[in-house]
Amino acid sequence: MNTPIYDFVQNYCESNAVRLHMPGHKGVAGPLGVEPSDITEIEGADVLSRACGIIAESEANAGTLFGCRTLYSTEGSSLCVRAMVFLLKKIAIHKGREPRILAARNMHRSFLDAVAALDVAVDWIMPLAGDPYERCDITGEELAQIISDCRDDDRMPTAVFVTSPDYLGHALDIAELAEVCHSRGCYLAVDNAHGAYRKFLAVSEHPMDFGADLCCDSAHKTLPVLTGGAYLHISRNTDPFFTEYAGQAMALFATTSPSYLVLQSLDLCNAYLEECGAAFEKAARRTDQLKDALTALGYRTCGEERLKITLVAGSCFADGCFLATRLRERGIYVEYADENHVVMMFSVKTPEDDFRAVEMALRELANTSITPDDSENADTSASGETAGRSAERIPAPGLVLTPAEAILAESEYVDAAQCVGRVLAEPIVSMPPCVPLYMCGEVLGENAVRFIKGRVRVVKEPVRRTHR
């Protein structure tokens, strides 16, 4: 597969051109060493927001690999999520319907930012009682009932928005959800930020192969791509309206100075995927082997994602943050850790020595990383991943303002202890996983104090609007 972006930039570098354009380093090799390849949208380099040359050619190559219409982002899946929300609102208006999205609560903050900026109504699918907030399981049968309830309440959604796989590695049955959505006149949009590689397993597990209308992938998360490289995918079987306005949607939120280093990385990745796609199944099998070895040591894992291992507290350890610290002392840096989980991400570029190092370290730490103070009274009961789950969903917090109203309202900071009963003016987000604990426009209850530290931005009273 050809690499038009990379080839253009390399030819430009070799031409010894006089660079009377941005960026300011003028292509002179500096401390990073990549400066000569860092260009801007000069003549011949195409324009990302209205690609018709080498970028369009490279995007078409990516689309061939993924089996859909594909656009590039140099600003991660965050840009693609915002573009999807825009497209879903625009098509609702085009069809004379109220723009409304039914969304799983474990969405990325970029979704909330988009619905606030675009003032789109949202109904939430809340997590099951006992599950961590990063997880939001939903079956086709449940989704059908929720859509039916929304229709009866004159809140029929334009689309359903889900995250799969989620940050902990749980995946939804996208084919089942897509069938439910389409049979009821809804579109399905999937945040597949952590699952770009799933297209290239022995049997594809990618949302675009299971009926999703729109999907985003963070290429940089699981493919050999520089940070910021991502894809917006549009199904060939969905309404052509999405393809017609996709460029406008991306341009609305994107920078006018895209990184050509990231674009070259995406471009070169196409050739890698065509030539080395089988490497992903091999890496997944090696990760499966490590997961089996850790299970044999007594560690419990969760999630179905093949290149991610999520360890669950209550097995060989009681505190994920403490275990992550012990691993870091051994030179092993995990993707994410909280009190109940440790998330480790692997890829086709993970060396065999790294797999061995992880197994050796966790073998050494098995049954030793109980709590930070090694208390004999440590609570080693199972977390919500395997115990305490319920068929009931937690209730949605009270909403008195839309996200747009809350963000635009006059607000002030208050100490966490004083936030109960106040309306949140900006989402409370932990980084990572960038999944909001509480949404702007919601009233903070007594339980919120358990999870909030420091100061919180809340709406200045009085609040006059009330929303269901």
C-alpha cells in the first residue's frame, strides 16, 4: 500500500527548500530530531479539513483496510466524538426530529463537552448497581425496552451512543445493539477508542463490521501511531448524509494546524496494517497466555478485550494504586490504576521481554501487596466486577439544567464539603480514564462527597430551570 503523505514530506525534506512558512523551527534539526519532517499545510501537502490530495488518498487507503469511509484526526478520538454528536444533531434536524441521544453513562468527557456545546438533549443509560462507573453493560433486550419507554414519553432518541470496549476492557454486543437501533429508526454511534486493533484479529471484532453507523478509533492507543492519531469511520450502509457532512463536522472542532508528524504516522500505519495485520492476533494470543499465567497465580481479571489485562482487587491485592506503585518501583508503568483495578495495555510492539517482566513482577508481588500499610485487617472482599452486581440500574442524578445551561451559567468554586445540593457547573472528571463521575447540570447528593476532593465549580443560585 502506498504512503502518499509520508512520501511527500520526505521528498520535501530532501529538496532543501527555503521554508518561508510555519513552523518556526524552519525544518532545522533540533533537540527532538523530527523537526525536518514537521511541516504545515503548504502547496501539495493537502488540507486536512477539506482533503482532496495526498491526505484524501491516504484516508481512502485506511477506509479500504477498515471497510468504510474513514477520516483522519490528529487530535485523538475526542475530535471524532464531537464530530459524531454534530452529525447526529444535524441529521435529526434534517429529518425534522428533535435531536436527542440515548447514551451509556460511561462515555468520555468529550461527548459531554459536545452535547453541551451543541445543546443536544441526552437521556442516560446508567450503570448496573454494584458496577464501577467506568462500565455500563447493556443488552439488546434492555435497549429495546429503554427506547420503547423513551418513545412513550415523547423522548424518542435520534441515536444511541455507547463506549465499547470501555476503559476496563468490557465489550458490548454491537451487532445486537445495532439491530435493535435500526429496527426502531435509531442510529448507533460507538466510541471504539480502545479497539482499533480489533479489526485485525483473526476474526474482526470491530464495530463497523457489526452494524455501527458511526465509530471512532484512537489509532494511537493500540496501533503503532503517534499520540493524537485517530479515525472517524462512517458505515457504507448508513445514510449518505453522514458522509456528505463529515468533513464539516470534523472541521468545526479541529485545529487549523494539524500535525503532519501524526498524519505521516497514520499514513505509514496503513502500510503496516496491510503487511503485518496477522501480528495482532499473535500479540493477542501472547496477552491471553499472560492473562492465564496471572490467573494461575491467583489474580482475578475482568473484561473481554484481547490486548488489555485488567486486574481486579480482592484477589492477590486489595488496593490497585498500591500495586501500581509496587510495579512502578520495578520499572513497569501501567495505563491506569484505582482502588479496585490495575489496567495494563499491550500491543504488537510489546517486546517479549516486557511480557516476561510483567509476569515475573506480579509473581513476586502475588499475595504481598495487600494494602499500603500491609494491615492485617485489610478488606480483601471482591469488588463490583464479580460481586455485588444487580439487575437494577443506579438512578440518574437529578437534572435541573441542561449541560449547556449549566456551563454557561454564572458559577463559583466551593469546597467539596459545601457542594451537596448544589448544581454542578462543570463535569467532575478523573484523568485517566476521563469518564465524568458527575455531569454539569446535575444536583450533587450526599454520596458525592465520598468521591469529590478539593473545590468544585457549581452554579450560582438561584436555579430556575427544571428538566426531567
